[in-house]
Amino acid sequence: MEKIYYQTIKETLYHEVMANGLQVYLMPKPDFTKTYGLFTTNFGSIDTTFVPINETEIITVPDGVAHYLEHKMFDMDDGDASNEFAKLGASSNAFTSNTRTAYLFSTTSHEKACVNLLLDFVQECNVTQESVEKERGIIGQEIGMYDDNPDWQSYFGGVHNLYHNHPVRIDIAGTVESIAKIDAPLLHRIYNTFYHPSNMMLFVAGHFDADEIMEEIRNNQARKHFSPMPPIIRGTINEPAQVDVKSEVKMMDVTVDKVAVNIKINDTPKDPHAKLKRELAFTLLTDMLFSKSSSLREEWSNQGLINDSFSAGLTQERDYAFYSMSCDSDHSDKLRNKLHELIRNMKDYQIDEEVLERVKKKNIGILIQAFNSLETVANMFSRYYFEGINAFTLIDEINAITASDIEAILPLFNDEYSADYTIVPIRK
């Protein structure tokens, strides 16, 4: 077992690779009473084209299949995993993102039993056609709830309009029509391809002894047999540089307009560190532009264009990236024009070195605080791990960002690749 101490954040991380390829990371926090475990597979909603294990041809699966499988993974031979965690006094949950599916528990006792249960229920697929049919209505209702949620529609409507073919344009849960095509054999096929230990990572943080928990994990994995896994082959996506829909207005049951202006960013860097540098540069630039103390935010607030609902930031994952700006506004036309004007003028943005240093310190402070939340650390580590980055080095990475790094991203604010999406009240 490898032991690594990170002086910058004063945290110790333990790491070991199991014989079956499972990557295990432990972060003991002796002063905490809680323990949090996160078991993640490198498989999410955008993985709709791939070569299944032991096959040779690329297949395309229905939208929403990763989320559907997440729901069914809690089925156990002798019950439900959530109920088993509850018996141990623990809570459990799961989530699906565009690129990951993760299963988790939180507990203040029976840490070893919880880790074993997490490994056991995720490493066995008990999906039956009967259970798939039963779940279809539940997931259909969930999709309906999101269809009626204006904030969710504003976000996904904006993303949908950026992309022609990339599956990020589709809601993570899929559609009622797409999930109707999902059956048990397909879910088993997907499980066997993406849920091999070599495509997964376990992160456990909190109140435990690292040696004891690692030994528990070793023993658990030694009891199971996994055949060697060849590299996963994912399909390539032919995505044009231009946006799909430049502007759209949708009517919903809202009391105030919702404005979203997004910028499609093409050519995602392949090198993990170049990709991270770009992400951090966007984070710092966003803070300089739109923090509570920024002159631009103050100006727009005084004009009544924006309020506390305003948000902006970069979304960057495996093979796509986009920048979003959104807000509820009583003056949606003026705000939309202001956002497009900002995009067009960003090439001339002058970086204030003093402000840059201030926002760097602010973001480092936020990161240091994040290590007091087991959930935040685990999810952050999981997300960056599959991007080829160790989240424990993020503070050093932020410190290394320069004004030149910020200047390098300014050309990505290109109005040619922007699209806006506005939700307005239903006209009576």
C-alpha cells in the first residue's frame, strides 16, 4: 500500500491497485465521526456507442441506459442494497453524470461492513426483465418531473442547442421513448463491459484505520473472480464545430424569464494537464468577471438585468466543453444582448494581475475548505481521477496559473459558437 502525504493541504492518501485492476484510495480523517465511500465506474450517459465485451462490432444503445442501470444495481439476490445499508445505520445513494456512474454510502458506524456491502452489491448484477419493466414507469415519472422543471429545462435546452450529434445534448435520464427500448439482456451486456474493476475506482474517506480497511478490501476482492479485461472501445462522435440551434424561446409555467447563453468550445485538449490548466483559467476568469465584488456584476445588478440567480462557468468533461451564463431576469432581451456583447468583446479583456492574485487566493481557500467535507472531496477526486488528474494537487495547479494562461482562453469566447435559450411565461 502506497502512502502519500500532501504538505500543501496536510492530508494523507493511501493507494493500492487490487489484483483485478481496481484502484483503491483511502483518506483517513481521525477527527471525523463519519465515513463516506464512493465506488465509481468510468461510464456515463454519453457512452451510447461502444464495442461490448467479447464482441467485435460497435453498437448504439438507447439514451438513458447508464441511469437506468444505476437504478437497477440496488437489486440484490436477497433484497435491496438500500435496506441493507439502513440495517447498518448507514445511508446510501447513487448518481449518474455524463461520464460517470457512482454508488455511495455515509455512516458513523460499521465502516467495514459498509465497505463490503458497497463492493458486493455493485460487483453483482441481479437485473431481471420483470424488474426492468417495473422500473420503467418510475424512471418515466422522473423524466416527466424534469420536463416540468424550468431550471433543468433551461440548462439542458441550452446544451441541446449547442450540439448536433454529441450525446451530451440528451438528458441523462433519456426520454420516455428511449427507455422503452431498454431490456435486461442489454443492461447485462453494458454491465459486463463497463463494471469491471479495472474500469472502476473506490474512494473511502473518514473515521477508520487505513490498514484495516485496505485489508478488508483486499479480502473482499480476493473472494471474487474477474477475467482479464481488454481495453474498452468507445465510438467516435462526428460533431460539427458550429452550434445546432442559434436561438430558441420556450414557454413554460414560470413567473420570470430565464435566460441562458452558452458557448460551444471545440477541440478539447487531450493532455490532462493542459485540459486542467484551461479549466482553472476559466474558473479564475469567471471569478474576475462575475464575483460579487466585480464592477461588471455591480453594473448589471444596478441596471436590474441580473440578480442573485446569475451563474456562469465552464463545463468540461471527457471530450466536450462549453461555457454557460444564465439568470432569471425581468429584462431578458437586454440581458441576452449584454451577454452576447460581452462574448464579442472578451478578446480585448485586460487582466489585472492584482485581481488575478486575489481570486487565486480565494479559490485556494475554497479548496482548502472543501477538504472538510468528505462528500465534496470524494466526488471531486472521482471526477478528476477519470480525467487523469489527482485532485490533491489542485492547489498547486491554481497557484501556477498566470495571466498568460487566462489570455490563452480569451479567443474561446467566440460569438460564432454561442447559442441562447430563453424560457418565458405562458401567454394567457
